[in-house]
Amino acid sequence: MCAALVSAPLALAQDATEAALEKYRRMLKDDPWSNPGLLDADRGEELWKTKLTACDLGKGPGKVEGAFAELPRFFADADRVMDAETRILWCLEKTGFNVAAFLRSPHPAGGQPVKEVGAIATYVASKSSGMKFAAPTAHPKEKEAVALGDALFNRRAGPFDFSCTTCHASDGARIRLQGLPLLIEPAAARKVIGEWPGYRVSNAHVMTMQHRLLDCYWQMRQDRLVFGSDASVALTSYLVANAKGGEISAPSIKR
């Protein structure tokens, strides 16, 4: 009886908080120019046009429109599956970009702007905004990437014996007041995967998918997820495959 009396007010508080957050999100969507992530997309556009006009994201050298909607994908010149950020870094390396230095610290600290690769990825994603996810999965290595991502998503490891499914395989799950999407279900995945990269208000910067996955691994206390690794790309491949047909709305704005 006591537990029920305690849990009922808590559930009401959680519902009220979620309703207020949803109202906040709708207000921001009604005024898209209030999204600070667009500043990073503009910065990324300038970087793309000055450094990466020869970069092929799958649509041909320098072509960006619709490319993000078809990533991750297999690239014959690299002989591997790549997501947007991994491909951008691969192209930047050919311009003399210091990849080793970048990999030591690929993501911004709280309140710091997203780094060059993330800014370019935000621009690339924005050029697929309103389009549907349609990443190819016909090539054997694309199939392998999705299968590996599925296995990693379900693999329990680390000191807490957590997996991605610990948080994202139950409907209505939360961490404190943060709702957790049911990412094993395509209908739920289609609603949220296309929102990354997104400007995260609590961090005051854009967070890309590579950054989001790293943060999840840190919260699970698992080994550090290396930027652009086969594991990180495979997880993205799995999530995008689950979200196939979902609309891209990047850069979004998150709490």
C-alpha cells in the first residue's frame, strides 16, 4: 500500500514533466530558426565548401543533398562501411587533417562547440532534412554491419552487465525523468534516430550520433567506444536499418 501511495504521485510528476518537455519541443519546432544547431550546420557548410569539394558521400564528389539519408553504406575506395562522420574524417585525412590528434578528443566538452567533423556532419545531415532513411543493405559488408550492430546492441558487458537493450527494449522506461525510446521497435526508432545530430540544451552543443553512442557506452561503464570504429559504425547501421523509412529532422533540438 505504501509503495503504491509513493509511486502514484511520482508517476504523475513524471507525466507532467514529459508533457511540459513535449510542449517545449513543439514550441522550438514551430520556430526552427531558434535552433542553435543551425549555426553549426552553417559552420559545417563553410568547412565542406573550403575543404571537401572532392569528398564523395555516395552521391558523387562534392554532392551533399540526400547523402545522409543513404548512410551508413559500403564505400569501395575504403573497402568498408562508413557512416557520415567516419566518411567525413576519411576525406579530411586526404587534405592533411591531423586525424590522430582529432581521435584523441573527437567530441566537445559541455558548453564547447562541436568540432570540425561534427559541424560538417551536422551540415550534411541538414541537407537530408525532411527525407526518409534509405540506407542500402544489399552489399555483404552492409549486411554484416547491421548484424554486428544488432549483436552489439543486445550484448551485455561491463561492471553493471548492461547492454543497449537495458534501456531501450522496454516501453515506457526512464532514467530519472528522461524517457527512453524503444529502439528495438522500428516504429519507435523511426521517430527518434533521424533527430541526430541534435543540439542538446543540457550540454549546450550539438551532439552527433558517434558522440551519442560514446556517451551511452560511458553511462554503461563499458569500454570506450572508439570514434569511427567498426563497432560504432555497426551500431549506427543497425539503428538506421531499424529506422528505415523514418523522417530525418536533423539538426533537432534535445533537452
